[in-house]
Amino acid sequence: MRVWFITGASRGLGRAFAEAALSRGDRVVAAARDMAPLEGLRARHPDTLACVPLDVSNRAAVHEGVDRAVAAFGRLDIVVNNAGAMLYGMVEEATETQIRAHFDVNVLGQIWVTQAVLPHLRAQGSGHILLVTTMGTGGGTASAGLYAAGKSAIDSLGQALAKEVEPFGVKVTIVQPGGYDTGLFTTGTTATTPDPAYDPLRAKLTEMWGDEAGPDPSTAAPVVMRLVDLPDPPLRLIVGSRSFDLVQQMNQARAEEYRAWEHLSRLAPG
């Protein structure tokens, strides 16, 4: 019976991971701002589910929440840094308040949780931290540039973190899911005030994306359950067959762009 600590566990991927972990007999500490959606799940798993109200942007609250999680079940084995939000809009349109609030949750929130759990994982000499980013890491899309920027920051952080904690027996995986029906673009979205100058681009994006909500988050859970069972898990894992193909295409396009301008790059000796 391993112990999970999952942020953003009230809906979407976090909720799906919590349900899957509980169904296989593990214990879960579900952390979220809103506890109400978790009441039914807690009633079904009174002995193996603990719920902790948590705003990941509050560093002191994160440390207190992690301490409560350890007190509930005695240890932590798998930490899922999943809490996040969407800031939808063009870079020029976003206000300072919106940008700071977005990075407080999507970037600093993951850092605060990581800092809070590491003393416990180091002390026990084991643990697996999952940093949930996106399949678009490193490939910003118009109107979601700030969201992609935050996820890209976590990707770079994860690379460094994996090297830092390896000597202590702690594993790190950057989990890169595709577009699941998590409510990110509805309840989880803050939108900028549209500037009419970008109306033509918005129309093109709307036509390109369509109305498809994406697969149910529960379809991603089996992948993560297999991931945490691996004795030597990967640093990065794309979650989704279609997402895997899209990432391969993006990487190929980027490689071709580098090669096209290699002659200019090589003019400098550095």
C-alpha cells in the first residue's frame, strides 16, 4: 500500500489518478482548493483517502499540508504535482495581475510542493515525484503562450531536480499529457480581455481547434499506474497516443528549422 500525495485532486487528471490509486488498494492524500467534489470519494474510501484543503500558491500552507499528509499515513511514496490553471489569451493582452497569479499556481506551486516533500523523501531514501506539464512543452501555441511558458519552466526544473535527488533514491518523471477533458478550458481558465487586433487570429484558432473536448481523464490513469510501477522510470513520458505523434512532428519541425539556419549559427565560435 503506497501513499500518494496528489494536488489538484478534485477534478480532471488529479481526480482520475486518485481514483485509480485507491482502486488498486493504495492510500491517497488528495489536496485541492475545493473539497466538496471529493466528499463522495471520501465516503467510499474512509480508511485510505485523506483530504487536505490546499492552495499551492501559498508556500506556508503547502508545507503545512504536506506535514498533515505524512501524519495521516506515515510516509509519502508518490507525489503528483498536478494542480494548475489555464491563462487563455495573447501575450500582449495579459495583465500583470493575471500573469503573476498564473505563475504562482503553475510554476511556484509545483516548486513549493517539491520543496515541502523532499525532506520526507530524502529521509526515507525513496519516492517518485511526478511533475505534470503538457505535451506542448517547449512549443508554445498562440493564445496559450503563458500557459506553455509555465509548463516549459517546470520541464527544465524537472531535468535539474532529477539529477539533484537521484543520490537520495528519489525518482522524477515529467508527465506530459495531451488534451484531456479536464475542465481546464472552462472552470480552470482565466481569460484575457480580447484586443480586436487579434480577432482574425482568434477566428483561425477557433476553426483549427474545433469543439472536441478530448478523451476522459480516466483513460490516462492506466499509463500513470504503469509508470509508478517501473523500477527505473523515464525522465519524461508523453501520455496519449495522438499526443505522442504530435510531439514527434513538432520535434521534427524544430530539427529542420535548426538545420536550415545552421550556416548562420556557425558564424559564431561559442
